[in-house]
Amino acid sequence: MSKDASLHVHFMNEKTTGFQDKLMKYMMPVANWVEKNNWLQAIKDGMIADIPVIIIGSIFLLPIALNNLIASGPIHDFISAHMGVLTYAAGFTNDLLSIFAAFFIAVALAKRYGIHNTQTGVTAIIVHLILSAVSIDGGISTEFLGASGLFTSIVSGILSVEITRFLIKRNAIIKLPSSVPPMVGESFASLIPLVVNVIVAVAIANISIAVSGLVFPAAIMTLLAPAISTMDTLPALLIVIFLTQFLWFFGLHGPSITSAVWAAFAIAYQAENMANYASGAPVTHIFTYGLYYNFLQVAGSGLTLGLVLFMMKSKAKSFKSIGVASLVPSIFGINEPVIFGLPILLNPYMFIPFVFGPLLITVLTYFSMKMGLVGYPVAAPPGFLPPGVGAFLTTYDWRSVVLVFVSLILMALIYYPFFKMMEKDELKREAQSEAE
């Protein structure tokens, strides 16, 4: 390596280190608070646990999507005639999504508090039904038990566990002798917390109707309307992607930290889009869980598939071996091998493309959907699908496949000049090492 090159790299590393120190000073306390906040982490874990239910619901929307793709013919007629049967399960997945979310959030929070009684999840369901269910003609309306009740499920899950925890800490529970079978003991121990939770839930439900004239889920959605509408915007998406990439670059798991804030919104948007698509109503949301992983972070954070391909063809032996090892995981959205192996972390050559490149992809994706060039996200496919596959199953629009590959090519072009500079430096190092 030449003296000038060495000085340049040293200067860049020194500059990066100084920047890192400033980041650690201001960002680490926030990141640590988010990671340690029991409520935020329980909401995130509970909402993510709901994703298999959303995936199942998406599968049973396929007949609708197929019918939209096939204008006429015997297949179209068959699906139309049996649509009720083919989409039957959607009514017990998508339409009841908030019930499952309340359960999962409660279980996740209870686990963090060391409360291992599964009754907490059941208590959360009961609380959620009291808050959300609307009695009609001797039955129960599911209007607020699906996507529109997801924010209520957060309240139900947290409230039920906190009340239970409060009573346990004050020994306000029924304790039976140790000789009693554990199942019986747990049932009686949960009795008083359940009674108190029911009383509180009934009070909240009636106060909501008395004060606002709305059932609790409608009231809370009205209250949160400004925040909900703000999250489904391009600026919000750009902030999420920037913070995710920024934190990743400095060794903090960006998605894990940022998703504690945005996951609840994105999953709620996803569920609402699915419900609207199933009913034939307009699909209005862009920022969904499926969009994040199948468009904005396809092939992993930073859309690094192009970079991996460059590494595979590199003359630098170290890059080539890491590239070969990273290819298959990257295809399936797992790019930790290249993030830690290259490494991208604290690599001055990678800062601009890794942190700022995905912002350009976010803008491209957002306006492609907003302008009608690509369909909105209407489903939530399983994770870790190859590029294009997940995008198509998210939108049921073949144009989304084109968009994804345009995004990957564009990111490859962004990475290329920075990679070539880094490769040149690495080749000099390898040559120097061999000479020694």
C-alpha cells in the first residue's frame, strides 16, 4: 500500500471513529432504553408472533387474487361459485387477528416479568373481548376484532398483565398448598386477577361509551388517528430505513431496535389492507410488514445482493471467499455473513452506500406504488423468500417483481464504485502480505 493510500485510510478510519463516539454518546442511551423497555419489546414480540396468523390469512386470499388475474373462463367461474368455501378460513384468522395479538402480547410481557402462568394470555383475551366485542342480535360483531382492534389488543395485553403483576406483588392471590396439582393451583391463583381485570375492563368499556359515544376500539383509533396517518408516509419510511441502516453500520441490530416502534403500525396496516382486499374495498396503506422485508430490505438490510455478487467475482481472495459463503443466505434475506464478514460494520467505504442507498430505494418503491405503477401490499407471505417471489406474493402484481430487480440493480450500481475502491485497497494489502 502506498503512503498516500495508508494516510487516506487512516484519516477515514479516524473520522469514522470520531463519528462513532458521537453516535454512542447520543444514540446508545435511546437504543438501550428501547431494548430494555418491557412494554415496547412485548408489543413487538406479540405483534411478530401474530405474523403466522396473517400468513395463513394471506393464503386464503389467493382465490380472490387469482380471480382478479383471470378475467373469465371456467377457472374464474369455479372460484367465483365457491369463493365462500375457498376463503372460509380468512374469517377465523384475519377477522379475529386482534384477539390473537392480545394473547401474544400478554404472554410476551408476562414472560419478561417472570410470570409463567399461561392464564395471563387467556385473561388478556377476555379483557380484549369486553373492550372490543359489540353485541348484536344475541351474537357478537367481529368489526373490532380484526385489524381495527390491533391497537386495542396492545391495551388489553399490557393492562391485563400489569394488573395481574400488581396483585401478585401484593400477594392478593389465592395460594393453595404445594400438595395440590400445579394446574389446580394456577387456576385458583389466577382467579382474583381475572375478576379484577374483568371489573376494570367493564368499567373502561362503559366509560368509553359514556364519554365519547364510541366503543373503546373506535375511541382509541380516533385518538391515535394523527399518529397512524403520519406513520404511513414517505418521511416516516425514510426515517425508519435511515435509523435501521445507521444503527446497523455501528454494530447495533437496526431492525430489532426500530421495529419496536414501527412493527405495530406496519402489521396493523397489513391487516387492514388484507381485510379491504378481501371485501373489495380500496387498499390504502403502503407501509406494511410485507413491504419492509420484500421491497425495502429484500436480500437483507442494505439490499446487499449486488455487493455479494461483486465480491464473488473479486480478485481479492478474502472478498471472494466471503462472497461465495454469503450468496445463498443473501438470496433468502439473511445477509449477516456479509455485514459481519466483509465487514460492512464501521467500514468507511460502505457507509454511504449502505446507509443512504436504501433511502433511494424507499423513494422509488413508495412513488411506484403511489403512482399506480405497482400494486399496494395486500398480503403477508412467509419470510425469507427469494427476491421477487416475496414481492409478488405481497402485491399479487407481476410488476412488483420488476420493481424489486430494478431496486437490486440500482443498489448494485451504488455499491460498485465504493466496492472497487475498497477492493483496490484490499488487493494492495494482500500483495503486501504475500511479499512479506
